[in-house]
Amino acid sequence: MNLTNAEIGKEYIIQSIDTQDDELNSFLFTLGCYSGQAITVLANKKNGIVISIKDSRYNIDLNLANLISII
């Protein structure tokens, strides 16, 4: 399952991030977005998803949300 299918307010664990872009992977890692990290979807917007990682909130676009697999 990926972030676009997640329930709002429920905590999940990031299983994998399926990007082929090393720069994007590095950026996500600096935000705390990596395998094994807890993540919560706070809201679904028209253009993206608001997530919470390590007590910080971020808005990511739907393309990126589709690449983040959760369990």
C-alpha cells in the first residue's frame, strides 16, 4: 500500500521509497523519510498529501506519495 491509500490520522511505517533518483532519496532522508520510520497522513489535498514525520509536517505531491510504500 502507498501513502495515497492511507487513512487520515493513522500511523504507518515506511516500508520502502521506490525512486531511482539518488538526490531525491537523500533529500527525503534529511526530512526523516526512510524505511522503518513512522509516518502519519494528516490530510489529503487536491494537489498533495500533508504528512507528519518526527513531529514535523510536510506537504508532498501525489506523485511522490505514490512512491512511498507503507505497512
